[in-house]
Amino acid sequence: MHLLYIADPLCSWCYGFGPELDKLVARRPDAQLDVIMGGLRPFNREPMSAPFKAMLREHWAQVARASGLPFDDAVLDREGWVYDTEPPCRAVVVARGLEAARALRYMKAIQSAFYRDGRDVTRTDVLADVAAESGYDREKFLAWFESDAARAQTRADFATAQSLGVGGFPTLGVAYGPQVYLVTSGFVTGDVLEDRLEEIDRRAAQARA
């Protein structure tokens, strides 16, 4: 099974979806899972307004209730903070290039650092610290993170998400050859994922018959 996970580290519903995706992967240990960065708010340069911060607090509270995961909204108290998701997306792209098998784990570490611990993961030094804490070589990570190649690959990920018609995160698809079927666009439980995958598998089998 070939799964495509399109997400953004600073998407709160992607953070909430993490444990449900873990359940699915644990049930299907032979599945290939490709992590693609979707770009929720890349290249944003405007500091967050008070109404936007209030909206995020309410949104994060909804995710906390649905997922049971901890949230620390201290970052929203920082004056002039810019909600740019390109740096953490690029960090995951770099981690994927260094060791693809650990890319999802690193993305989850970024999410925990941001949502649970209130760390500013739009900063290069913080992303490098989280990489080192996740077992990556800090200097190798930094060298690649600052490269034009990493920036270009991150933009390529965003373009891939757009070409797949992804309109929200998290999005999970399953590929059967060139055909990609949508499993979910948004938060669902692991049991729902299983039910949908079984139905898609039946449909794909009928299409091949």
C-alpha cells in the first residue's frame, strides 16, 4: 500500500490527526508512506492581528477537544509574531532528504515543540535544535536548510499538493499505480481511515478487473 500524506507542520488539525495516522501505520506496517508538504501559510510576512489570534485560540481549543492533545498558546502572546509555515515545511523536506524514514517523526517533533511546548518553530535555530533532538546532525541539517535546493524542493512539494487538488490539511491519499484515491481531507479517526481504505481497495480492485 502506498499512502500519500499531505500536511503542514503548523496545521493544528494535522497535529491532532497525528495519533490517528499512527494507528493506521501500526496496523499496516508494510505500507509506504510519503510525506508531502502542502504549505498552509507559506511566505507570509504580516504579523498576526488580534482577531486572527483569537480565531486561532478557538480553533486550537477545538482540536484539543477532538484529539485530546496538549496545547500551549503562549506563542500567540508574542508581539509581532509572523505565522509563516514555509520554514517548518522546508525543515521537514530537509529531514526527508537526510533520512526519509524519519521525516514523519521529525514533523511530529516540530508539532509538539510548537503546539505543546510553545516554541517558535518559524526560527531556523529552533528547527535545527529540534532536528538535533530528533537524531539528525545539526550542522548537516543547517547547511541543507539554508540551501537554494531545499527552498526549491519545498516549492516543488507545494506544487505537488496543488496538482493533486488538495484544498485542506491533513489530506491522506492512497495510490494504486498512477491513480490516487482520497482517503480523507480533514481530521478523522483511525477506525474511519481503515473503513475508507477497505472501501477504496474494493473499488480499485473492481476497476482493475
